[in-house]
Amino acid sequence: MRPISAPPLVALVAFVMAGDLPRRGKPISKPGTVVVTAQGRTRYRPGIGIPLDSVEDDYTYFANTARERWVRYFIGLVTLLFGVSGVLMSATGIHYEGLDVYVFLGSLTTIPVAIAWFLRPWPSPRVANAFVLYADIGVVATLFSSTNRLVPLTGCMMFTIVAVFTVIASSYRVMWAHLAVSMATVLTLAVLAVKQGTNPWLVAATAVTVVTLYLTPLMMRAYIRYLRSRASGAVTDSLTGLFNRRGLLEAIDGVGIAYAADASDRTIGVTVLDIDRFKEINDRFGHPTGDAVLIEIAARLTAAVPRTSVVSRLSGDEFVVVHVGSPGDIESTVDKIRSGLDETFSGPPFTTSIGSAVESLGSAPVTPTVVRKLIALADIEMYRNKSRLAGDDGSARGSSTGTRADIRARIEGLISRGGPDVVFQPICDTVTTTVVGYEALSRFPFGYGSPTMWFRDATNAGIGPLLEVAAIERALVAAESLPRGIFISLNASADTIRSIDLAAKLRPFQRDRAFHIEITEHERVDDYRAVARTIESLRVAGISISVDDVGAGFAGLRQVVELRPDTLKVDYALVHGIDTDAVRRAAAASVIGFAHEIGSTVIMEGVETEAELQVAVELRADMVQGFLTGRPLPLAKIIE
């Protein structure tokens, strides 16, 4: 029996124009500068929020690598052979009258399609799907053009070859749709062949043989998944889910696909970081805690960088991030990495050292040689920064490494220079989301940990109130430029409230401004009576009192009862995921109901989604604060 195949002209134009269609992925820069679209392994980011067996990764894991050229050549050759078979069959005379000409012309369309496979890069998913449609319509049209129904039944084997293509270049949905068309074609031809007088047993045997071949792509897909899972273990770090060194070098062949109006603007950036004195964390707190720190850093890096970046853990405590874009994109990404690493961590305190290196690419590709060179340069910069910062305080960084005198000298130096920088995060009305106040937040020089670590170090060094007063004074000066009629919330520990006359410091700024003092949650209140007396004097001066982060740290029920705050701030730990967690919702509802019962207002902190905001409305929280309604910003960006 002779196979029959000859796809006609259906999607030829779409396929030849493959380079003009939008490719998969999102740009990491604004249109008009550099538009980077991630394909291949750069979109495959295992371990952090993306399942390893996502069906969408079949295309991206396979395509757009330096090793798929032979596959394109093979597909082009098979396409050409389909056309040759159709040309030969057009001369057999088994077609309906006049249709042999159309079969011949349709077969000729495989020539430019095959050339496109040979010359063009791997197509986008949309064009790959168009190719499947092109092949299916061509095969079906050719099979049904024959007057003999049994002969084209054997030609249905050609669907198997197209199905194999869907395995490597398309999705589950397209594969099943193709198999459905194949099955329908086999059954229809079998029925027509029996009606034509062909032996039904022969028809049944032929149909079963052809349908059995359709199981091939299903087996291939399962085996490819198995190979992928085995391969991913060789290129990913089992603890963090990030790429390892080998995975990094394999991933960069796709990270550099960029299109720019000005090729000279296309830049590659490499950021290297390690954890300072990581061995001491393992020795002091244990290896499980050290692993938790590594996982936390991996999560922060992944959250801070665009999806088109490649994040890797090279060794025990060393991480590398590779990104391509404009110089502004690179700088913005590094800033986000620094900000993410400075966030508070519930585990042991840690600090990191960072080094970066960039190089203009122009139209040149990203190669392992370029990445290795930039990693070496960034590594040198990282150790220079580490040495420079260690020299500033005479020792190493962080509260767990420097002496008390070293830490005190470092903090006093910052105070003498005017204290920490200040940013303001809006506090909004829950229903209208109108800004009704701002919380002043401190930002410290990078490299010594989060703001919580700075204040903890200052407390341990005996100068906690001095640092807090410096932060408050700087916030008061900056707040003068904020709109009138909204309140300013300032953070202070119980020790600072008790030992510093805050009413006197705030009085010159109270002309058209209300102030809230938030009692921070990271320090235990030892003498509630003394603090309560001071709080009453602050209230007399027109200053409201808030208890920060109720439900975390030392902000427990006793502190609320003893201090009688004017405002309660519900902790982020209760708010995050409150729309899907009945326990969190019940706990927050209890806090809000209690607050209203004692005449206090409520601020829900950490509102990041519309669903969480809706719960805040339903629970009748008075105000909300979080990334959804506004991120912390410097004064200049608020008033511009």
C-alpha cells in the first residue's frame, strides 16, 4: 500500500513571515529603548513559584537554543518529502477528475515552507501552531481527493509525523486537537471504504494499525517529561530551586535575545552577592537555619528581578544574577535587589556583600565567555566593597561580628551626618483609598542589614534613643513639604518615649499637622506605668498613640490594655492572604472589633491585593497601608 501526502497552501505566508510575529515573553524595558523577550531556558525558572512540569515549558525548554538547528533541518526535510510524495501521487490517476492538478500545486507549497525551516530561526508558538494547521488541512484534503478510500486510509500514518512535531513545538491542547482530527479522518475513511465494497476485516485491520501509531506522540511526550526532570536535576540547585553553575551557563544562550532601536544601548549586567560570615550562622544556629537563610535570599532575588533575568546559586553562599537590557534597566534591577535584601527577616540576622559589572553588548550575543568575565569583575568589586565596609568600623559588618565599640562608632557616625534617610508610605482611607496620612520609615546605608537590625544594634550599643531621635528629627523636617491636613506617623520604642521629650520636639511642627507616635513592636515594655504616664503627656500635647504590628513581636494584648492606644495597626502576618484564610480573617476581625469597642481606630498593614482590600472594607477597618495603595517613596517623588 502506498502512503499519500501533500499539504497545500494554507499557512505558508504566516510561516514565512515568522520573524514579524510577536514572540513569547514580556519586555523588561520600555518600548523605544530595548525590548527583551525571553525564550528558551530564561523563562524556565524552577523552584520559586513555577512548577517544574508546567505544560507551557515544553516549548520554551526546547526552543531557541544553539542545539535545535538539526531539528529544524529534519523538519524541513520531512516537509519536503511530504511534497515529493504528493507530486508523485498526483500522476497515479486515483484522484477525482481535475483534483490531481490541485494536489500537484499544493505539494509545491512545501518547497518554500521547507526552505523557511532551513533558513529561519525556530518559530514562535503561534507560527508553530499555524504549521500544524497547514499540515493537517493539506493531509486531509489530499486523502479525501482520492477515489479509492482504502489507499488513503494508509496515508493517515502521516498524521503521526505531524503529531511528533506537536510534542516538541506546541502544547497539549494543540496535540489533542490534532489527534482528534486524525481519529476523525481514519474513522470517516474506514466507513467510506466499507461502503465502497472493501473487505471490512481488511479495513478494520488497517484502521487499528494506523490508530496504534497515534500512541507514539503520547509515549514521546511522557518520555520527554522524564528526561526533562532528570536534566533539570543536573542544572538546578536542589535546595533553592535556582540554576547552579552549569545551569547558569546553559541558560544564558537565551537571555540575550534583545531588539533595540539603538543597538549600542543593549547592555548585560552581572550581580554577584554572598552572605557575610555564613559559616558563623551555621555554627551558631545550625545548618537547617542556614538553609532557611539561603532559601530566603533565593526567594528575595527571584522576586526582585524581571522574569527575563537568570538567577543562580553558584556555591554555598554565593549567588549570581544575569540580566540584559538598557543601562537604566540594569541599575533599577540592582537597586531592587539591594532593597529586597534589606527587608526584615524573621530568622537570624544576616548581611550580604554585593558587586556588579556591566558591559555594552550592542548586537553581539551573550556568550559564556562574556558572563564568566563579568562574574570575575563583579566578584572583585564585591570583595572591594566588603573590605571597604569592614574598614569603616574596624571589623566586619553586622551586629554579630563587630564589637560593641565598633557598632557604636558606626551608628554615631551616621547620626553625626544627619541620621538615616527617610521615605514616606501613604496610609489611606479603606473605602475611598484617599491618602489621609503618611508613615515615616528610615532607610540606612546598604551593607549592614535591615532597619530593624540597625535599631537593634543601636539598642544593644546603648544609643537606641539617639538613633531614633535622629530618624524622627529628619522625618519632621522632610514632612514640612507634605500636604497639610494629613497626619504623620513616627516610630519610637518605649525606651525612647520614656527617656526623650518627644512632645517638645514635635511642638514646632504641630501648626497644621497631626502626629501619631507608633510604639514599635521589636522591644519589650518593662515599665508600663512609666510609659503610660509619658503617653498621657503626649496625648495632652495633641499627639496620638499607635501600637504597631498588633499580632507580632511584643505588641500583645497586655500592651494594648496597658497603653490604651488611639490606633491599632494589624500586623502584616494577619493580613497577608486574609482573603483565603478563615483563621486570619477571624483573628483580624477580633482585633478590629476589640479596637472599635475601646474607641480606637484600626489600620490594616500589608494590604497588597484588591481581595485583601475588600476584606478590610468588609471588616470595617478604618485605614489601610500597603503596596496596593502606595509603596514607600522619597519625599522628592511624592511632591513632584
